[in-house]
Amino acid sequence: MDERLQRTIAALGETGADWAILSGADSIAYVLGYAPPIETGGSPFAAGPALAVVGRDGAAGLLAPAHEDAVPREGIVLRYDGYGGSQALPARAAYDAAFGTLVRRLGVGGCIAIEPATHPALADDAVQAVSRVDLTAALRRQRMTKTPAEIAALSRCAEVAAIGQRRMMAALRPGMTELRLFAEIRSAMEDAAGARIAVGGDLISGRDRTAAIGGWPGPRVIASGDAVLSDLAPRVDGYWGDSCATVVLGSATEAQARLFEAARCALDHAIAEIKPGMTAAAAHRMIRGVVQAAGFDYPHHTGHGIGTAVHEHPRLCDGELTVLRAGMVLMVEPGAYDPAIGGARTEWMLHLTETGCIPLAPFPLHVAVT
């Protein structure tokens, strides 16, 4: 049995429930490894969300559309045709019938743990539940630290993100648009992944755009002297990578260099000083203090966990009292912003061990490229 399924069963035990019905796409990818493409959003061929069912004895099953090729690591799979070819089908009826068969085959009943934020009401008719409880917090705690298989998956995602950042620095030239640069980056990451992938993050340039922290690439033409902030988050085989680099095309001004150094020094300080046992809020204050000491600041969190969701628990921010533990993978992304200068942000994926942080696939962080 995969350790991620074991941890899901442990979360189920925390709630006292007999069965879990998982409806969040990232939760299903975590527990069963089922990760269909997401770039275009929810499938138009699906009558409802995919659902994973897990029992305290390790029994597991999945409800999924017939057209999706993704295969779970374990458990039985029931697929339904909710669309048809040239013939319209009663989609809801097909979905209900397949899910009803799944819960009968597994013997689902008693106390059911659900994810309220994503749980579909249409799933309730098929289950004879005595009561329902919220699985969210217990599963979130189990997912905070990563299994060896997850570290390997996240390391691959980090490598794909690093390839994207290197392409950004190599392809950047005066006269190209942000969109053209992003196309170069995406192509490099998809070649590395060997598949079409979803990519989140930011790609912005110039003083005003970078000072505003983030945004999608657009038609803006990049000129010499412009800063480019590249925050790349690729999803590969159900897991996410994340990264951020800021460079100046040509020669950086003294002010731009000070922005960059503030963000880079804060990242270096995080790698040297984050240890198991400190709270997420304490790590946030420590790292932000480096940027503030340089005369700048950032109005966002310092970082977050990552896994089958691009932002996972814990967040490095004020008020987050979760204690950092060995086995976490943390995104640390300090920034420095000034409307008169622009903005800079750096971000590496850090594997937190018993002795400190190990960067996963670090890439060069240069203040300027020519």
C-alpha cells in the first residue's frame, strides 16, 4: 500500500469516520495518483467531479469519466460515459449509476468524512450515511510532510521549473514581448516534462508591472534596462513545482541591484536559518526582516508548502503557528518592491531536513542578463 494512502487512512482515523469521499482534485491526486490534465479547467465531458472513496481497511475506488486516460495507483475504477459521441446521453444518470455501483461494491456506509469545500451534493444520494464529518484539517496535517516518492516527484518538478528559468535568461532580448518570452519558457518546460503541462505563476516586466508584484504575460515589449520577474509553477504528473527569478535586461541600475540583493539575501538567510521546530510565523518574520533591514518590504506571505496543490499548508505568514517539521517542502519567496524602482522576487523549492534546508534543483539568480 502506498504511503500516501496509508496517511489518508490515518487522517480518516483522526475523524472517527468509516469512509472518506474525496472530491478535491489535489486530494485525489495525492491519495490515488489520479491526475488528469487540468490546463483547460474542468472537463466538458464530465457530469460531475471525479470522486475517490477510501475505507479505514484500505479499500479504495475511483469514479471518473470514460474519456480520461489517467490511471490511479491502486483501487477499483468505475468510469461512465456522460457525453457520448454524436448521441446525447443523460449525463447525470450515468454519473449517479456509476457512483452507486462503486459504493455498493465497496460497502460504503456509516460515518462519512468529506471535503466540504468541494463535496458535490449529487454524491449524497448514493451513500447511506449515518453522519458526515470534515476531513479537511486531518488530511492537511498528513500532507504537510512528504513521502520519499513525493520528494522524488517534487524534485522533478523543481528541475522542470529550473529549466524554464534558464530558458527565460537565455531567450530574453530587447524587442520581444512578454508573451513571446513566455512561449519560449513554456516550450522548454514541456520538452523537459515530455508532455503538455499546466503552468501557473507570473511573467511581468518593467518598473510599473514588477512593482505591482504579479500578473500574466501580455503584449508589453521588453526593452533594455527593464526588470523581468519570472514566477514559474509547472505541474508535472500531478505534482507542482514553483520558482521565481528576477533579472534586468542589460545593465542594472544601482537601485535595481539593491532591490535584487534584498530579495536574494533574504532567500540565502532562509536557507541558512530555517530549521525544524520554529513556527511558520517566526520564519516569515525572520526572512521579511532581512528585506526590511535593506530599506524595502513585501506585502505578501514569505512562502508556502507545495505538493499536489501549488499552495499547501503551511503558509509562511503572520498568524500561522504551525511548527515546521523535517520532511516538508517549502516555497520561500521573499520580494522587495518600490514604485519608483520596480520589484524583485526570488524563490527556490526547499526540502526541510532535520539539519536544515536543501534546495531542490536551484537555478542561477543573476541581477542582470545581456
